[in-house]
Amino acid sequence: MGHLLVISEHILYGSIEAKRPLHEFEIMGFKRGTKPGKDINDKTITSIRESLAATAPSFRKLMDQASTAHPELQYDKVIRSIVSKVSLGFLIFHERMHVEVINDIMPHL
């Protein structure tokens, strides 16, 4: 979950002026090419869950701001004014790639 959050935010916030949300957990262990370490504990998992819960409203705020700035766009098209089609395509691919693993892990958290 931490990897998905960190990579998704890197893609989403990497091409816009808005600042990436700060997280209480150390993101270095979740960047590209990393694998979950054995030092992940309950505190880290809780922090990741809280960060995931906070990320959606943060991005929703960006969407609302873009919608206001581009009233001619339908709301479902506003994301393309924020994130490129290529970046969005990668995000969908990346999340789909990990979703089965996440679904397997979730019952144990």
C-alpha cells in the first residue's frame, strides 16, 4: 500500500505545481524498485492507512480547483488538465498490477 501511494503521488504531483502531501512514514522504503521490508510494523501500517485516507481529499481539492479554472470541461475530463494521458495510463497500469497482491494482503492487516 505504501509503494502504491508513493508511486501514484510521484506521478500525480510530479508534473504539477501543487506540493505533494507530507506523510508520517519514511517514503524511501516504498519508492520505485523497492520491496516491502521486514521492519514494517503496526505503526507504519497505520500511518500508511491514514496517508491513503488523506490523499484522496487532497487530490479531490486539486480537481475542484482545476474544475473552477476550466469551467468548460466536464468534471470527468478535468483530470486531463492536471495529469497527462500517459501518466494517467501508467497509474492505471501500475495500480492494476498491484491490486491482486493488495487484495491478498488486506485480510491480514
